[in-house]
Amino acid sequence: MGLFGGLFGQTEEDKRATEVRAGVVAPTRSERQRCWEARDSYFACLDANNIVDALKDDKQAAKACGKQSVQFEKDCAQQWVTYFKKWRVQELQKKARIKELEAQGAIKMDVSSQFTERR
């Protein structure tokens, strides 16, 4: 721990976490895993409280899932937090649309592309 870290109470670990949250450094594998676990816990809380959009319904989400939100924002880069919250809304909308289409008789098709070498 450097002189300023000791004076201001910030450990090297705290400094690293701050840099990861700010997007200054790339997270390690274990830091990414910790982020994903915090995200999953937060999303489980949102699901349990029937909150779809944590950005739009931020006050309701903070009230219902404040503890999980704090951990999520602590363990993930700020840009990741915003991205995951938007991704969640899109994913839920996509699943709802697929369910709606299937109820109307749509048939699911698996589509994949393979690129082969030219000879």
C-alpha cells in the first residue's frame, strides 16, 4: 500500500476495484465472475419483485433490491451495469415476443451459418 493509500484508507484492492468500475483497467477472470454473480443476484431480486426495467423504475428497484444493487455496482464496471440492465429488458421483451408468436402458431426455426474455406 502506498503512502496515499494508507493515508486515505484505500488499499490496493480498493484502488483496483475503483479502476475496474471506472473502466480504466480490464477485469480479471475472477473479477468478471464476481460481477456476473452480483448481476445474477440482482436480477433474481428484480424478478422476485416483478421489476422489468431497473433503469426506468430505478426508485422501485432501489427500494426492493438496494442491497443487491449496491453489490452489483460495486463488483461491476459502471458501463457493464448499464449494459446488463438494458440487455435484461431486451431479453425479457424478446422472450415475451417469442411466447406470443408461439401462441399464434409460429414455429421455431434454428438457423446457423457455417463458413467454409474456399478451395
